[in-house]
Amino acid sequence: MAGIVLDNTVGNGGGVTGTSGTVSLAVAGSNRILVAGVFSTAGDLITGATYAGSAMTQVNKVQRPGIPTERWAYLYALIAPNTGTNNCVVSASSSTTMGIYCASYTNATQSGQPEANGTNTSILLSIANTLTSTLD
């Protein structure tokens, strides 16, 4: 199998406040995987993400202590998302300002995902991640 290839990306710029946020992403190709990066500015409030109504799997989350407020970052993934243009919807338990960034890839392994898990640390304004992948 050839290496993983970026198909498409979209983001909302972090400008939505409420208990739900949506971005629309067109997905094409074969052996697809979709990843969504999300942040919340008001605490650990994100409860889930879907694409075209299919639940995405939370891969990881990390807290960045607050300056000026506590922020959380989340990573979600979905193997074999529907093709075409569909909505990626993020839900929160309480109102928060959230950023939503989605990317689709082709030529990705279609089982055993995520095949590697990350470790992370949060030091004031930076997050350091270590991730070792053994597959595409």
C-alpha cells in the first residue's frame, strides 16, 4: 500500500460558541480515515464528535492550564467515513467556545486504528506530543 495521502481539510477558526459546532467536509478516495482536532476554552466540556451521523472515536485529550482560561484539546478519528460532503458535528456538555479542524486521508489502514497512542504534556502555552507509528 502506498503511503497515507491528505485528501481534504477544513476548520472553523475557533469562532463558534455554544453546545454544538459544525464544519462541512468533502471526503473522497479509498481506504479513508478522518481525524478531527477540537479545542474547548471553558474546560473539559467536549462530549463527542460525529461525521455524517457516525460517532467518531476519541483518541486523546490534553489539558492546558489557563492563561487566561483553562483549555482542553481533543483528537477524534473515524475509519472509512462516508464519501461526499457531510457535516462533522462536535458536542459539548455546556456552552464553550470551540475550534473544530477536520482532515481526511486516503490509503490509510482500515483496521486496528488508532494503531499508536500518544503521550503528552502541557506546559503553559505549549503541548509536546510523542507518537510512534508502526503502520501507515
